[in-house]
Amino acid sequence: MLWPLEDPVITQYFGEHFIDYSRWGYPGHNGLDLWTPVSPAVVVCIAGGTVLQTGWEEDGYGKFVVVLHPGGWRSYYAHLRSVYLRPGEAIKEGTPVGRMGATGNTTGPHLH
């Protein structure tokens, strides 16, 4: 399994900031936020699978991709600047997913 960004820096851990995320019914941050100084910040798939969904959430994930992996687990890539994939595509580990961005409900560029 790969990191989805080159030289990632963790900017927020899973479960942090309960008060901020309670408005969505979460017991804290529901993911791991990453940032990279590398430009362009290309996001890659952490493991092979099938693109389950791509979309847009104005008040949430912004531009996002969901990948279904063998065994039934899913990886999410959110707040993307651009999306390179379409639902139904079979992809391999390391396949470019999109570019890190700041779309949706975010305070700055990162990958959720």
C-alpha cells in the first residue's frame, strides 16, 4: 500500500477536534489530512481496485473519488482540485486519481 502523496505531511489525525465535527454527527475528524510541498501535488491510489464514485459536495468533500478495493474496503480522496478517473474504471496501485486541492469545506489545500 502506498501513501497517496509524495512526501506527505500529516496535518490532522483521525478522531481529532470533536467539537468541530460533532455538527456532522462524527465523534471527531473522520479521516487523515495530508499535505505535500511537492508541486504539482498529484494524488495516487493507495491500492488497486475499482472507482466506485466520483462527485462534488459543496459543504463537504468538494471534488472527491471513492475506490472499492478487494475485500470490500474503500479509500476516499477528497478536496481534490481535479479528478482524473470515472466510475467503473479498474485501477492499479499508484494510478493517478487527481490533484490535491481545496474544494468543498476546507481551510486550505490538502488531501482528506
